[in-house]
Amino acid sequence: MDVNIREHIINNFQGDNYETLKRAIDESVKNNDEITLPGLGVFFELIWENADMEMKNNLIEIIRKRVNKGLESER
């Protein structure tokens, strides 16, 4: 059985409105559940593929700051 996670996740949310997508993302982040990571990864991939350079730079900066903050808190 060949399972395409990207297709499954996209199909699962196809046709959903703004509030449903926002709630799904908020709950996934809030619950800190590793099971939702692939779905969030697919969402991030969709954002990245459709982002201009300014948005990509902003995303990288957000990630960089958070990763560095995380490292500092472990010291």
C-alpha cells in the first residue's frame, strides 16, 4: 500500500475555510503532538513554495531567532 502523506493531508483539508485551517494549526501547535508534525510540514511546504523572497527571508529569520532562543534556554 503506497501512502502519499502530502496528498492525504491536502485532500483532508481541501475545501476547508479559514477558521477550520486556523483551528487545525493552532491545536496542532498547542498540543505539541508529534503526530501532527507531518501535517504542519506539508503546510509549511505549501507556504514556502508560494512565498516570495521577502516572506521566505522573514520565515527564516523567525526560525533562526527561535532556534537560537531554544539553544540559549538549554544552557
